[in-house]
Amino acid sequence: MARTKVLVGRTGAVLVNAMFLPPGSSLLELIPYNWAFMGLDAVYRNITLSVGDVGYSSWRAEHAHSCAYASPSDARFAGWDVSDCVTATCLEVHARAGIVVDIQAMEKRLSSLLLL
């Protein structure tokens, strides 16, 4: 971690490692679709704020087409709005769904973080 410039990861426990990032580095969090209930989407931003000189950026899956659902039954939540996704089942579905990103957009985001 001592030589890490940008830590990139999907929302999850591994991002707790952001507290060990060196000064001047950044965290890029990939946030799952409909992941906002009770401040779930702010946990790792708050960790970087508490560390001090560690930047934070995020990319949020804004649409269901950014999800790779684990099963057809999970896909039933694709049409739900973030304000509807407040049940444990909906949150679990989006926690295990894969995230599909636009590679070119992600390259631009990473390039901007590397220039900081």
C-alpha cells in the first residue's frame, strides 16, 4: 500500500484499506446500482476524509444495464428506483451483482486521478 497512487475497487470490505493509503493517493470507489440506503454509499468517502490527505472519487452504476445480475430472479429488481431499494433482499441482490463499466470513461477517470 505504501506506493499505491490510486486504489480502485467495488464497494466492499477491501476498501477499508483506504485508511492505509499514503498521503497524496486516492480511492476510486465503484458503487453498485441502487446502493444508497442509510448512507451505504458514503462509508468509504468518510474513511478517506478521516485519514486526511487521501483523495476520494466514485463511479456509481446509474442504470440497471450497469449490472450483471447473478440470476434471472435477481433481475426483477432492475426496474426499482433507489428510493424503492430499501429491503434487505434488494440490497443483497445489488451487493452480489456484477458491475459493468465503460472502459474508456474509466480510463479517463483514472488518468485524471493519476495526474493529481
